[in-house]
Amino acid sequence: MNGLFGVNGLFGFLVAVVLLLAIVFGLGYAAVITQKAEANNPYAIENASALQMKSKDNANYFKDVISGGQQ
């Protein structure tokens, strides 16, 4: 019974499980909030023929449809 309720025993296991579940639910909640915020925020590609496969300049061709500004 020495290690059963210690940090390395049953209590430590429960703390680790609760901590991991809190992290999972927290990140899941943040993902749902982000999805709800971005679902109504579409974008348009101005010049699709100018896009390159790997280029930092591709960000200049994406614009928000609602506000008309760049992201």
C-alpha cells in the first residue's frame, strides 16, 4: 500500500488521465470556436493562373470576400 496512492500509483494515474482529458477538451473547444468563426469568412483567389506551387507570394492573391482586404 506504500505506492498505491502515491504520485506514482493510482492517484498519479488519475491525475495524468484528468490532465490529458482536460487538454483534449480544451483543444477541441478551441477548434470548434475557430471553425465557427472562419466558416462565414470565405476568400477568393484573384489570379489563379499566377499561383506557383511553392511561393510566399501566393498569399497576395487570396482576399476576403466579405471585407475585401488581405489576410
